[in-house]
Amino acid sequence: MDLQYNKLNLSLPHIFWTLVDFLRPEILTRRKVASERRGSSTSWLDGLRGVAALTVCFMHLSVYVHPGMELCYNADLGFNKRNDHFVTLPFIRIPFTGGHYSVGLFFIVSGYVVPRRLIKLLHEGKKPEFIDAVNSAMFRRPGRLFLPVIWSTGILMASWHIFGIEMPWGSQQTNIVWETFNWFRDMMYFMFFFREKLLFSWYNFHSWTIPVELRGSMFIFVWLFTMHQVANRGRILLTVGMTYYLEILSPGAWYACFFAGMLLGEFDLLAEEGDPVDLPWNGLTRYFRKNKRATQIIAHIFLVCGMFLGGQPSADWQKPEEILGTCPGWITLSKLIPKAYTEITDMPTYRWFYIFWAAFLTVVAINNIPWAKWIFETAPAQYLGRHSYALYLVHGPLIGILSERLFFLTGVKSPTDLASFVRFGRLHNKWHDLPWWPLPDGGPSGLEPNFLFCAAISIPIFLYAAEIGTKTFDAPSVKVSSWMYKKVRSLS
């Protein structure tokens, strides 16, 4: 008995310090935390994905309390108001409205990274190893993408009832039992591969990109498997044709991003191997490799064009001609959008045509501009890259749990209907009306002191929650998916 008690006592410090280590922010850790791919040829893509995830966070904070901000500069907002604020100007608007641009970058980066090992095996002529790798990738990918959503929304759902948290949107069930049934049904719908229109989980509206990630990944895997008996030259040319079809001849810009990313990744691999495949544009690529100055000029032009297109005005409630028809530059560009994006579907897919080009040109540019690539290889960018998936998943719910309350407390937001008054009316201006409150009202749209105060509190908490999320549901999803694959393969 005493021995067991002593053993229990001896285990308590271990449990305590394990918990402390789990909850400790990375900035307070003594050991240096490094990305597994830090210093590799693709580490800058991790940083790019991380910065894009942070941009999505700030964009959602911005547009949540600034209706119409996504429209072009000087657009009519109604009620004798115009969207004539500094942060809506081209290029400057990207941190405030660049969410779709960031999603396009996500898809390009996934297309570049996800099939990289498969393409290497094809280049090496290792067909049996390629088949095994495709088998493994197709099995593990759904778990890698869906398990973090399942676990994070499950934790969110339970926390509503355990801690009595009210959300500003959605309908919560009366008790945790009914909530669990509702959540389970929602997850089943969410994971349905052929789901149409609204792809998100009702427990996390921003999760709609995850089914697209799965479809894009599976599209690539099936494509490579279908083409693996074709010579590399033929496969690459057919992939170019498929990318053209998806982007120009159909409203398939999402999936064109994956294919374009795969092409960029393969071109880099071919360059590392000395261009062993005879392609029609090899002479042009060799010219630019020899003429560094011309390469830098073209790359910087691509970067400027990509960032301009990435700031495309958009809105879900207006037609393309109403949104883009009064915007300098976009008046002409809107006429070049293929009709497939406006005639085939009633969804607001028109925006994705130029988002494809924005993301594609940006990735090509950064890959060829040393100073730009260096930015995404720095420690802050790599930190964001390590936690990008968790950050993407946690920021939306935390806006509802934390930022919403901060907006009411500081007077950034006011109750607009009975439901919001009942939920948050008691918080309205509670901090703002205190005699010691130091921040003034007003200010340029998107740069109001009270709004920036809320963002300055929210974003560090988002980042810390993302660190916990990486440990809780992101990294484990990789291990669980691999474990499940091994278990299934061992079945006889």
C-alpha cells in the first residue's frame, strides 16, 4: 500500500510537468523548435502557407465588423456611404480582404507538396514503389484532413454546454446529448465526398476548404495513377492540358490550382535533375536561368500582377458586373472571365478565375525572388507554417467566442437585433464607457484604434490556441492516419 502510494507520488511530478510542457507556448520553450523541412528546398512553402493562414484570420476579423470592405475602392455602400478608405486600395487591401487569395495559395501549395514524392518515383522509374505510395497516400489523406475537423468541432461542441458558451451564429441544441447527435450528423454530411453547394460544417463555417483539399488531392492521385504508364513528357503535356481545361473551359479554378501547383513542383524537380525531359519550353527556361536579370524583372512583374489580382473585389450578394463593373482595371478584367464561371453555376465562382492567376503568379514569383523566398524561410513564417492548419481551424470559432465579445465591450460592434441584444447586450460598451478607457472612437475604416485593440488581443490567443491544436488534433491526425493504414494492410 505504501509502495503504491509512493509510486503515485513519484508519478505526479511527471504528470504535472508533462501538462506544463503541453500548455507552454513555444516562445517560452528552452529547446529550439524547428520545422522538419527548415532549410529544405520547399521550406518557403511552409512559411507561405503560414502567412496565408494568418491573413485569413485578420481578413475574417476585418470584414466581420466592416460590411462592404471587400468591394473595390470608392464602391457605393448605400446610405450615402462609399468604400473610400485607405485599406481598400489595391495591394494595401490584401491583409484586410485577401482571404480568397490566401485560399488559392493553399491549393497551389498543396498541389506542389502533396504529390512530390509520387512524381520523384515516376522520374526514377520505380513503378511498383509508386503504386504502393499512391495506395498509401489515398488512404491516409482523408484522415489527415478530416480528423482535425472532427476533433476540433467535437471539442467546440462540448465546450458550449460544459462552459455555457453562447455563439453569435448558428443554432445550439438544448443539451449536450442532442448537440452530440446533431454534431455527428453534421460530420457525416461534411465528409460526404460528393456534397454540393455549401461544403462547410455548421460547427466551423471556414471548414469548406477542407473537402476541396480532399477532392483536389484525390484528383491528383487518380490522375497520376492513370498516367503512370505514360512517358514523363506525355504526362506533363497532358497535365498542362488538364490545367487549361479546368481553368479556362470549365469553372474548375479550385482544382486547376492543384494541377498548376503539381506542375510547378515537377518543373523544379526537373531543374534539379538537369532537365532530362525534352519539353517544348526547355529553351525558354534555359534562357531565363542564364539571364538572371531578365528572370528577376519577370518575377517581380509576376509578383505585382499576382498581388493586384489577389486583391480582387468580391461579394456574395451581388453579380460580377455589379461588383467589378465600377472598379478601375477590373472593368476590363471582368469581361475576360470565361462564361463558364457565370453561366454553368449559380454559385459566386467568378472570383476564382483570377484568384487562380493571382496565386499561380505569386508562387512562381516568390520561387524566383531570393528576398521574397527568404521572408518565408524566416523563423516567424516557419512558426506560422507549423501551426497553419490548426490556426485555420480554430480562428473562426474563436472569433465567435472571444473576438465577438471584445467587439461589444469596446464599442466596435452594437446589437443589431433582438438575438444579439439578448446574447451580448450586457457587454455593449462595458469597457468603452469606463472613465479610464484610453482609446478614441472613430478612425479610418479597418484602422480604428478600438478594432486594432481587439485584433491585437485576439490574434496572439488564436496563435496560442493553434499551438495547442497542433498538439491536440493536427499532429496526431498524421500518426493516426498512418496507424490506420498499417492496420488495414495487415488484415488478412
